[in-house]
Amino acid sequence: MAGCAKPAREVSFERVKTPADLAEHSEEFRRRIEHVTDRVHVAIGYGLANSILLVGEDGVIVVDTLGTIEAAREVWNEFRKITDKPLRAIIYTHNHADHVFGARGFAPEADVPVYAHKTTARYIDRVVSVVRPIIGVRSMRMFGTYLDDAARVNAGIGLRLGIDEHHTVGVIRPTRVFEDELEDEVAGIRFRLVSAPGETNDQLFVWLPDDRVVLPGDNIYKTFPNLYTIRGTPYRDVSKWVESLDEIRALRPDYLVPSHTGPIAGAERIERTLRDYRDAIQYVHDQTIRGMNQGRTPDELAATIKLPPHLARSPYLAEFYGTVAWSVRSVFDGNLGWFDGNPTRLDPLAPLERAKRMAELAGGRDRLLAQAREAARQRDWRWVLELTDHLLQLDREDERAKKLRIAALEALGGQASNPNARHYYLTRAAELAGRIEIAPRPAKPLPEMVHEFPLENFFRAMAVNLDPVASADLDQRVGFVFPDTGEAFTIHVRRGVAEIQDRLADDLDMKATVDSKVFKEMLAELRNPAWTIAHDFDVEGGKLAFTKFMSLFRPPS
């Protein structure tokens, strides 16, 4: 019956210890405002990311706006203690939520120019539409959103993510965009924005020539970089990341103010840090490629490639965020794809069939369970996870296998100095124990934010959420007309596929007319669908039939 109880908001793990190096790393995120120069100030510890204030003659610029409106307002109040000059512009260093979703906390009326790379809006759109459910769930596991402070400790690049159902998000769409480079002056502050692909393809750095300050975004912070993130990401081209760091090195800045962890002062210290950082990235890339060309697999490479001692000793390359092993796998996949060259992988047994064979090999399911118990007794926790993978394939409700798996996840979480690994282990343990249930949307968006996303985003998201079973025998064209924007779309559901057209097709089976804002709010779960269709839609072809059609696009629970 415990599984029927409402899960705890935050869960604790009394028996799980914290590695000393991870606990010490929390000092990096002590809440503070650091005054880098008379004109450059950085807020650290208020969210996962930093927010940077640039003070000009008759106004200020904010670079990166944190992940929630509440955190942004708190930081803005602190910035107001430095100066009461008005906000003249916002700069996004890249598209990640912890850098852009707090924008309306600084500019509630969205009445200032927002500078970003020209692809930033597209990347924001992708995360908040097509892959939002899985990115949301995996992000909350990775950042330990449902863990208490003792279990979470810190997030490696910040204290915590802080994006959850108790907070509000409000991004402002970029209005001043560029492709390679942009020079401008706002409030007497001269700056140059330079495209710098690295942790994201849309990453930029800000060069302040009058202050000799570089704001590198997320291309460097005080931990080994996330060349791959376990929440999931397209391939990050690490060769371009190295090139971007070399562009910063060429400027010989006196100050480096990252968007995570503290600033660095002194041209020589900055050069040493950047050099070691780019060398570590290149080393992982080059040695992975070398091993690939020797015919070695990702598993073999991840187990053997280590940083050279002189790089491993750098405080900027401790594995508190990314890891070498995860990065090796990503470089392999980014260059050769999923196939590791072993023909066994071309048509492998399905997980359930493999589990049956493993149980037979062990002498039966009970013998397999006994092997898992023996592995737990010997504290061979990774082997426990592998064996319980098979046991739970055979019976997902096997409480004995669950108990062993939970013990293994908690033990591995307690051993991990890498917060992402720690949080993922512990969160999955809590999920398996029925202590928490993760919802796919962590925070409520403002309606104004939802209104700004293009309609095509919502239709793309509908397409990937089509139920293939319910639509297997359906061939139906439904048109959507939005009088307020003058746009129209057609969804042609054709036996398990939803084709989206940005016009009204001929021979429609139904046509719905609605205000675009109402439609967007309904799909963003800010409105009840049944009530909204009944009261705000004009439907030719019957509202009951239209409601049934729309029910085909519910995301999987």
C-alpha cells in the first residue's frame, strides 16, 4: 500500500555518505556577489548558473538570467544595491534553461533588446517542445531535484538547479542575433559577441575590450567539462570547443568570468587554466579517435583512457560535472554512431529474451537471484545492477530484486564524487522504492512565455506524441485556423504518422478555428483541454469527433 501514498517532495538517504571532496566543492557556490572590476559584477550561488552585471554610463547589461523568475528577481535586487541604473539589454551566452528562463525576472515587460546567437531560439524551441518530457525527467534525476540537501550536496557547476513546480519560468525571445560575430555598444559599454561552439553549438563569448574581460559562458568552469551530459544532448563537437577556447586565449584577457563557478584574475593564470582545459578536451578527443582507428570499442576505450597526471591534478579538471569515461563514449558515438563494430550488436536479443537466457545460464531464476545476493554481500554493486536488470525484466514487481537494486543504487550514489552520477543513482533508487514519482514538466511557464513560441513548435510536438496504436487504422485530415496570426496548419494522421503542413489542405475531415494563444496555452497544459475545446474552439465536423482526434496526441505517461 505504500506505493499508493503521495510521494515525498524531497527524499533523504540517512545511510548514504558524502565524499569529502564533493562536500568541499560546495564552497565554490557560496552565495555572494563578486566585484570583478568597477563595471563587472557576478552573482554566484543564487541558481545553478551565475548572472553577470555590466555597469555602463546610463544603464546596465545583464549577461545570463538564471533559471527561474524567482531567482532572477532575487539577484536583480542584489544588483540594485550596486547601481540603480536601468536595464538596457540582456545577453544570453547560450540556450540552456539555467541561463535564459529567468529573463522576465529582470525584464517583466520584455522591453529590452536580447542578444544571442541566431540559433539560440531554435535550440530553446527544441528543448521545450519535441523532447521536453524526457529532457525534463532526466534533468531532474541528474540534478537531484527530488533529493534533500544532504543527498544533493551540490550540482557540480552550481548549488542546485532550482527549476521545479514551486517556481516560474519566463524566457524572452532573442531580438538581436548574429552568426559569427557582432560588435555593439550599449550604455557606453563596448562589447564583442563571438560565436564559440562548445558545450552548445550556439555558445558565444563576450569580450569587453575596455576592461579586458572575457565572459566565456559554459565553455569553461571549475570542473571537467560536460563533453556529454547524461540528461541527453546532441553530439557536442569537442574539436570546435577546443578552437573556441583558443580564440579566448588569443585575446589574453586579464579577467575571465564564467557563467558557472568563480571568476579568474591575472593573464598568466588564465592562460594556464585555459591551456590545461583545452588540452584535456583535445586529449580525450584524440585518444578516443586513435583507439577507434585501432578497432577498439566504446566500452574498452572508456575503461582505459585517463587524463595524463599533470592534467588530472588541475583543480579545473576534477570530475565534478563531466567525466572522461562519458566523454569518450560521446566522442565515439559522435564520429561513428551507435554501432561499436561488434556484429553481435547488429541484431541483439531483446532485453526480455536475454534475461531469460541469463536465468537459464545461471541454473534458473532463483539461482540468478542468489548470484545477485552474493554480489551484494561482496559489495560488487555494479554487478548487482547488471544482474537485477535481468531479474526485473523477468518480473518487474519482484520485491527481492528491487531491494537488491535499491541497495546497489544507494551504495554507488554514496561513493560517487560526481554529482550527476550521485543524483541519478539516488533518484532512481527513490523511484524504484516508490518514494517519488517524477512529473515530466518541472516548472510552470508564464503564459506570456508560451505565447512567444512559434505555432509550428506545438505541431511538431504533437506529431512525435501521436499514439501509433490508436491511429493505426486512421486516415484523417484536420485543419487548424488561427485568425489572430493569419496562420493555418493541417495535421494528416495517416496510419500511425502525423504529417504536418503549414497550410490548409483540400478535403478536410474537420476544421478548427481558435485564437493562437488559447491553443498554445491548452497544449502547454495551462488550460483544461475538454473545457477549452467546448468553449473556445469553433469546429466544423463536430467537437466530440475533434476532441477524440486531439486525444491521439497525449504524451506517454
